[in-house]
Amino acid sequence: MESYRRTANDVSAANRNLAGVSDPVSHLNGHRAAAMDADSFHDASQRILSTVNTVIDGKSDAAELALTVLLAQGHLLLEDVPGVGKTLLAKTLAKTIDCTVSRIQFTPDLLPSDVTGVSIYNQSSRLFEFRPGAVFANIVIGDEINRASAKTQSALLECMEEHQVTVDGTSYRLDEPFMVVATQNPIEMEGTYPLPEAQRDRFMARISMGYPDKDAEIEMLETHQAASPLAKVSAVVTAAEVAAMITTVQQVYVSQAVKEYTVSVGRATRESPLLRLGASPRSMLQLLRAAKATAALDARDFVLPDDVIQVAEAVLAHRIILDRKAAGAGETAHTVLQGILSRLPVPQAPADAGNTAGSGTAAGTRSQAARNAASVAGSGRNR
């Protein structure tokens, strides 16, 4: 991988990534990605999901949520007991995209410089050369992230939030798109270090894989015996296509009513007597991004309250902390969030929402008034 050179006293170099680009997330190789049309977006997403589902048996919901996080520019945390396919899901998702992938096996002796990179002094040139670490890739798989010390875990904080790495006073931009897919074992298991709140808050969503059902497990025994199906997986989309899909998701419309509902969910967690720590403002932004990706995958260019409800638990459950009395009484993050969502009033569509929403001939030609009505029409389906 390319080395960066600087003099021993140069600590003011401009931010840059491996391609020399300092553009935000919606850019790829110095060019802003154009949005996809609806048919191309659907075809690309179905290719990814179909490929992942050929490897991960009986976990289509987990595969869809993983794709949702990718398109929403977030990071994914896979938590469950060993052997249920956490790492396999991460590696399969990475292989479906024609981009750079790196894998970090987190262990107690892993150092922060192994993750971010290190500056090495070259005596012949009398310059420091920056050797990029494993985090310099489009998709970074962090296997068993909670087996590393807190010092090493903290090496991911800057890159996950700001998409850059700072070493010896110099910041280096990471290539885009960028996503961290981390796996962790439950904290009750031996040799694990609990992730701090700041680390968990940087993951957009957490998935618990769970055990497959009987039919899926039998299918796994029949298809995975001779060789892993992962060996047959090849890229079905390019990094440029993923960047275009991300731009498409960014353009999904969100009405004021849905924004207010999203904020109400977050504020309700902070005011709940059952919780010691509620959802952060960052989590509200990520909740809305995930809802926009959910709407796009559902072939809509506007967000429904149901989209927020659908991803609320995956986005918020790992961020909130139960009050000790509530935990002792048997409450869980799942039950608390379900209670909050069931009590909050869902935005209701205007009386003429059906007529207004149906006046447009295509999603791309709806007026703002039509989208406002459509974004709350049909809400509450999950109630």
C-alpha cells in the first residue's frame, strides 16, 4: 500500500485519502456520484441480497438490514454467540462489492497502530513515511472487536465518525464509501472487554443473528459440507454503483411530520424512568438515515413513519442503558423501546392524503405537498 512521506517537522499537511481526495462521503475518487434511477437501484440491491442469501441461510432480515446500513453510510455491529454466522455475513457482504476489503482480528495484544497505521523514519531519506493500517479500505471487517483492549478499540473512534485517521499530527482521509462491520461476542463470555458508550454510539445498527430454524440448519448441512459457499461469491456491484446508491438514498424525501416523530422517539428515551441513558442526537440522525435507506429499498422516494419504526430497535437498542431497578424487574432494551413506540402517537395523514398522494404519475414527479401527504399516509401499519 502507498506510503506517505513528510519531513520530521511537517505536521500541517492537508487532509487526504489514498486517492488524494478530501471530498465528503457522497464523493468517490474525486467525483460526486450521480443518483440511480429506480429500476437500477432495485436491480443492484436485489443482486446484493440474493448473493448474501445464498451464503447465509435463513437470515434474509439480517442481510437486508446490513445492506440498509451500508446505503445509509453507517457502521454495523453483529453481536451473538460464536458460530452463528456473524463473520460470514460480514465477509459475504464485503465480497459482493468490487472494492477494497480488509479484515482485522481483534486480540488483547493488538495495538492501535495496527489499525490506523504508523509513521516510520527512513534514515536514508531523512523523512517519515506513513504506512497505512488495515483501516484504509472501503469495507473494514473487525472480527471479535470486544476482545481488544479499550486503547485499541478507541483507534476506531475517529475513522468511524470523521472518515479520517490522524497520526503524528497529520490527518489522512479514508477512501469512500467506507464502512466498518464489526462482530462481537456477548460480554458474559470469557476474554471480552465491553465496548464503551462512545464506541457503541458510532455503530448505526446492531444485529443479533440468532440460531437458524430447523429447515435452514438442514440446508446448511447439505450445502456447506464440502466447501464454504463464500468461495463461490464474486462481486455483483462496483464501488461506483454503491456510491450512486448512497446518493439515491440521500435524495429520499422526509416530511416535517416524520422528522418530528423521529425526534419524539429519541426524546422519549431520554425522559423514560426505565432508562439511565437515552438516545443521543447522533442516533437520531442515524435513525433517519436508516429510515431513508429502508424507504429506498422498498421502492419509495419518501419516508413513512413505519420506516422509522422498522429500524428503531436495531438503531437504538445498543445505545440505551437500562436503569438498575428496571433491569432487575426484567425489563430489556427491546421491551422499553416497544413500549415507547406503542405509546407515541404516529403522524396521521390529512383527510385528502389519498387523493393528493395519488395525483402524481411517478415518484420523481410528486409535488412537495403530495410527498407530505404520502409520507404519513398508511402510517401505523405495524401497530
